Amino acid sequence: MSRPPLPPFTRETAAQKARMAEDAWNSRDAERVALGYTEDSRWRNRSEVFEGRATIVAFLKRKWAKELDYRLVKDLWAFDNNRIAVRFQYEWHDANGQWHRSYGNEQWEFNEHGLMHRREASINDIAISEKDRRFHWPAPGPRPADVPGLGDSPF
């Protein structure tokens, strides 16, 4: 299985890979998202460390059962050969209706087939009011072209 674009990455292909990941995560389809990772992909997400596609699917289903109306924006931060770093923000609300914005950075490492075999994510959450939300497109689904990325964000 191959998942273009393939390493070594250029600025354009690294940005394309980041946008493809953003679109997949915004689908909230755990099985679809997991296909972008190797069978033995290793993850660190906040304080959780785990390995394997089946575990990724279970993690994502648990995540999106808690983080309701999830909308994510990723921006390319850096790249080199088979590695990409992104910064991201996403908004979601809990079962009580409290909105949150989560900020973070991810480091990705890909195999020669363009599948991610390592993902490390550091994430912080802040509670926000609904009026302070930035991401309002219909979800689940990709960010529309007319919704800007994080380039104009203060963080």
C-alpha cells in the first residue's frame, strides 16, 4: 500500500501531506484515518503511548465520542526528507456543551510508501466560549478553501 506524496518531501508535498491529514481527521472516520499509518505505527498522544492500527482506530473512536463537533486546522511547520512537523488547532465541545480549543504540535515520520510510522503529539486545551469559536464550517468534513489556515492566528 502506498500513500502519496512520498518522501523525500518538498515544501509543496509536505504541505499537501499536512492538508490530506487534516481532511482525513476532519472526516472523523477512524478507519479511514488509520489507513494513513503503518500496521505497527507508534504514537504518543498527550500522555498516551501506543502502537498499531487497531489501537489507533480504538483511540480515535474514543476521542471523537468525547470531543464533539470536532473541527481541525493543521499548518506545516517544518520538513526534512521523510519527516514533517505541523502545528494545529482544533475546536470541540464536551457533552455538557463547554467548548474547547486545543493547541498542539506533531512530529511525523514516514516510511518509503508514504505511510506514517511514528507520530508524536503535544496538546494543550483551553476552555472557550461558543462566541470565541474560529472554526464554523459544516462538520464532519474538510475545511473549505475559503476558511484560512493558522497563518493569521496569534498562536
